[in-house]
Amino acid sequence: MVDNWREFFRMFPDYRNIFNRVESRKNYAVMLGHAYWSAEKPYDPAIWKATIVDGLVREWRIYADTPENRQLLDIT
């Protein structure tokens, strides 16, 4: 997995996640914001969900920021 992340950041050296809103839920957290890939693609709206089990991240999932996904994740 580490090699995959190294390759990802080699391909996208300017990549960043910008979180504008963070909410804690029962056993997960949701973050709303955007991914910054490069100057050519500076704004890619996204929703991140981190499922927490025993104090550790069990699953990290990224969704497109769409009305359907906001409804799915109960985001108003």
C-alpha cells in the first residue's frame, strides 16, 4: 500500500484535501470540502467518510459531493 501512495503522490505532487466542514456522528465522521489536484484542476468537491471502530479508522471512503450522496449521508 505504501508503494501505491508513493506513486499517487508522484503522479499528483500538489494533491491536497481541503475540509470546510467536519461532523462527528455515532461511529463515523464526515468531512465536506474539495480535493485540490493541480492548478489545472483546483476544485473537485467531495465528501469523505471515516468509519471508526475501537478508536481507529476502519474505512475511509470518498464520495462525489452530490445531492444524492448528501441525502445518503444525512447531510443538510
